[in-house]
Amino acid sequence: MTQEITNSVEKGICSSCGLCSIQEWPMQESIQSCVFKNGWLGKREKQLFGRERQQDNPEELRFGITLERFTAQRKHPVPDAQWSGIITSIAEKAFDRGLVEGVVTLHRSAENHFFSQPVLALSADEIHASRGNKPVLSPVLRSLQDAVRKKLKKILVIGAACHIHILRDFQERFPYLREMEIYTVGIPCVDNVQRNKFDWILERISRSPGTALHMEFMQDFRIHIRHSNGTTEKVPFFSLPEELSNPEIFPEACMGCFDYLNGLSDITVGYLAAKLLPDQNRQWVIVRTKKGQELLNLIDDELERFGEHGDWECKKAVLKNAERTIQGMKDRKTSYSSERKIPLWAGHLISRLLSMTGPKGIGFAHYSVDFHLIRHYYYVKYRCPEQLTVLVPRYVRTILHEYGLPL
């Protein structure tokens, strides 16, 4: 379906959100709400919150407008959840309590454990089956078609920033979803990949790609891969093959994303600022709206809460990588080595050292947001410059100015 759409309409940058595959309204109307045509945040943030994020507030500048931020884990984790199951629990409770009639989410594809299948979950079992990360471009919004056809009036949508931006714009712009009460749970997201590249990438990261069940880039500067036998493989970022540093392995949509922390969701649930501890699965919860507070209230008594920790400052760590990152976006290398940049043993030493001396908690979240926005700004500047004024929100230029980086 996605290929058919691409052939019939020239869409430019596309995150395969699924909205324009729906047959209940004209495809051209869906495309009008595309975030890659309208840009990130800006007037959409102002419509949701009554204002844009404050340019003189360093935390709000990076993390978005919030009512509350904290770290937490479920007292009784959801079995087989990627973390402790906070998002799954919110969805299950919202459905059980009648707050929503269905959940627009993703199941795992029968084709590949890491691939996704859009679904309108209409039972507790279907919601439970949605747990876990699917790190590929996913047409989540395609399931809105089922919600419209079933005449649902109250739904929960779980999605990445591109999904939530497009959904909010479409609901405001056109009448089809206007009578729906829509709650949104946002997932932080920047490094998804095309399905046809995923296996190639996983084979270059993991010693046993066939048994991998969960994969995440973690706060200790290593990729954690959980396997079917219960073990966790940890691969240092620094020991990845050079070919995985090629910007072309990521979709343009992900490299053109400027809302890492899903600033238009009602509630964002990730991990960046959470303390990384053995045998715990703490997550970072950002409540943004009254609806987000309503969703949190459903499970608040089931959570063990912790405050944010770590030092805010990370400027040296960001600048250490900035020049190399900018040059990597500017250069257009035609070949990359398949060898590891450095041996695994050396990569683990570097990761341990940075885990002890580098940014932690709120500082790691600060570092991660800034690193990605720098990478993405210069990717767009050098590889799709015609999109620069469209895609880049004002806050990004403010942060680049903090680091003294050229616009």
C-alpha cells in the first residue's frame, strides 16, 4: 500500500505514518496535514498549549511544555514488556475504565519480531499484545480507518512524534475525527529504520540476530539487546562497524525529525532521564496536558516513583562530538568500512568510563536531545536544504546559538 501511494502522489519526505492510506477521505487531505510539509511544533504547539515553549528556559526548550516530570517503574512489571510496562498499563486501564473504546497501536508482524502491524485494539488481550518496541517506520495511523468505520467516539493513540503531529493537525483541519475524543501517549523516537534495512543493521550489531527480542540504545553508551534465552547482549556504540555511521541507513523522515520527546502528546513515556540500574526498568514520564494527567491517574498507585537525578550541564560532551557530526552530515562518502571502529574490549572500556564520568539522568537526556537536533539540523542543511525553513522550529536555532554553531 505504501508503495502504491508513493507512486500515485509525490509526497517528498515521508514517515509512512499510514494516514494517507485511509479510504474514508481523499488522500490529498491527509497529505495536507503532513508534518514534513507543515514543520515541527510552532503553531501546532501554540494551539495545544496556548503558547510555544519558552526560549529562555533551557529545560523546556529541550523537553517541551510539561505539567510534571518524574521517573518511575511499575511495582509489578508487565511480563515481556520492554521496560516495566507503563504504556501498556495506561492503555489497558483506559480501556477497562471506559475512558476509551479502542486503542490505535501496533502489534508485531508475523513476518519479523521487530516489524509492526497497525491495529485497532478492542480487547484487553489485543492491547496486551501491543507491548514492546518496534524500531521501524510504522503506519500507526492506518488503524484510524477502523475506528471511523466502527463509529468509535473515544480512542487512545500510541505513536511517535510524527504520528501525533499529523493526527493533531488532521483532526483540527478536517471534520472526519473532530467528534472523537482522542487521548495520545507519545514515544520518544529518532532512530527508526526502513524495514528493508533492519535485518542488515541487526546482523552488524548482534552476535545472534535470530534470537534478539528487544533492542535499545541505552544511557551507558551501549546498545542493549535482549535475547530469547533471557540474556542481554551489550554492544558499545564506539565498536559498531563504520558502515552503521552512514546517515543514509536512516530514513529522511527520521533525520528530519525535530521533536525527539514527542512534545504534542498528552503524556510521553521513555527512558532517557531515568537512572540505569541492574534488575530495574525505570522509565521517564513527562505529563504535558490535563488529558495526560488523566491517563497517569489511572495507574499512579501502581507506580514506584523516583525524582529526576543527574547534573544538567553537558556542553563539553556535546561539543566533543559536534564537529565530527556536522562533517559527517556534510560529507557524502560513497563507501564505508564493514570493520568495527575499535575492538569490542576497547569499546566497553570507553563505555564504562563515560558511564562514570559522562552525563547522567537529566544530563543524559539533555545530551541526547542536543546531539540529535545538531545531527538533524545539519543533515537537512546539507542534504535537503530546500526543507530547512519548513522543518526546523525556532527552538533549534536557539540551542545551536548556545553552542556557537553556525546556522
